[in-house]
Amino acid sequence: MQIAAIHKERRERRSQAVKFNSLLRVIDSDFPAIAGSIRPALTDVQAPALRCSGRDPNDNFHHLRTEHMSMSNKWIVGIALSCVFQVGCVSKVAQQEQYSGFLANYQGLEEHTTPSEQKVLRWVKPGFDPHAYSTVVFKQVELYPAPKPTDRINLQTLQDVQTMASNSVKSAFAPSYTIVSNAQQAPAASRTLILHAAITEVSANNEGMHWYEAVPIAAIVGATQAATGHRDQTAELYLEAELLDAKTGLPVAKVVRKVFGETLKNASQPIAANDFKAALKGMTNDMQALLAKQ
């Protein structure tokens, strides 16, 4: 019985060796620039599990099984760590270190799910009734801080995104409010809200790992793609906004939203304004639903 188990163990190791060597061939052919540095590290981790056992059949089988389990656990831990540090998880909301400083403060923000099933950070003053107001002062969404064009997103694209976001905001408020560009234009005796909003970042990040990439070889390929810029990326847009009561000057609502645009093929593909068209339409619908609900 022990001999049969040992032979089975060897077959499993040979099967692992075949799969692992296939992975190494993928790395050599698709990622030659980093193959030299990745190959030794992967081989060191997996080599003990791939080596067909040369033990005598009468050796203690329990020791052999324990050694194999130990190597397998190291293999799994190694993959998990590579996924965490090289790919990571994509957060659905902005993190505190991503706050731009556009808002006076970020206190009270809590995570909520919008009608379109998107995550957003939001605070609404208790008792705030948007129906008690008839006018909104809003000119356009700002670019804050001053835009810095890159190889992937030029100034014209940033301005196009700014225009699209501004139109999205106006479309959300227009059905229920008179929109004016400054407080002096507000109708006499109207209760007025002042909206300040800004795009604080436009970027692209690697997509999070999918469930089918949780297996060891697929995980290494995914992590390698991320490290070399070949992995799919998602265009991202960060928006911060606050509504003030024009009479008191105090905030009645604050929002920080991470808007997810289209999927980009890799880290070299330029970001285009149209990558956010559908996402901004969804944001418009969410704002209208929130105003109607309050």
C-alpha cells in the first residue's frame, strides 16, 4: 500500500512539473525582459515539489507526505503573496490617501450603494430636504488640483472629461432646479443651493484578479502580466463634490465617488474621454434618484 501511494505521489509531482514547465515557457516567450529574474525565483519555490522522489520504497511514507504538503503550502503562500503585492484588490471607493483636499473636510463620509449598484462615499446632513430648494448655483466641474497631462491622457482629453462631467451634473439637477452660474443670478426669494464639484484624478489601474485566476499557474501569469504592463486596466475617474446652503454657507451633502470607465488593453493604451461616457450616464441617473428619494 505504501509503495502504491509513493508511486501516485511521484505521478502527481510529474504532472506538476509538466504544468510548471509550461508556465516557464510562457514567461520565456511572452515576457523575455523579465524572464531571467522570474525564472530562478519560481524554480526555487517549486523545485522540491517538482523533483520526482528518489526515496527507497521502504522509507517512511508519512515523512514523504509531510514534506510534499509543506512544499505545496509554500507554493500556495508564495502565489498568494505575489498576487497581493503585484496585483492586489481594486477598491470600489476612494481611500483616505486619495482625498485631494478639495472638500473643506471629509468627516462623516460613509460607504453607500447607489441605485446602479456602484459604491460611493456620502454624507447628508440629517433633515436635509432637497425639495425645499428651487435653485442650484453651478458653473462647471473643476479640475483640481491643476491638471498634469501625461503620455496616456493629454490636456484636451482632461478638458473633454471635464465637459462631460459638467453636463452630467447639469442633467441630474435640471429636472428639479433652476441652474444658474452665480448666486447673483438666483431668482429673488428662492432657496438656493451652491454646488462645488471637481475631478481630482483621472487614471487607470490593473483589474483585480478574477476567480479563475486563483489557481497557482494562472495567478503567476496574472501577476507577471501586471508587473510588465500587459494586464487589462480599468479607466478611473475621481470626483469630489459638496452642496452648500446659500443662506448659511454650511454643507448639506458631500460625496466622493470613484467612477469606473471602460477596460483598457494594457498600461500603454491612452485614456479617452469616451471611456467614461457610460459611467457618467450612470452617475447622472444615480444623482437623480438620490434627489428624488430624499
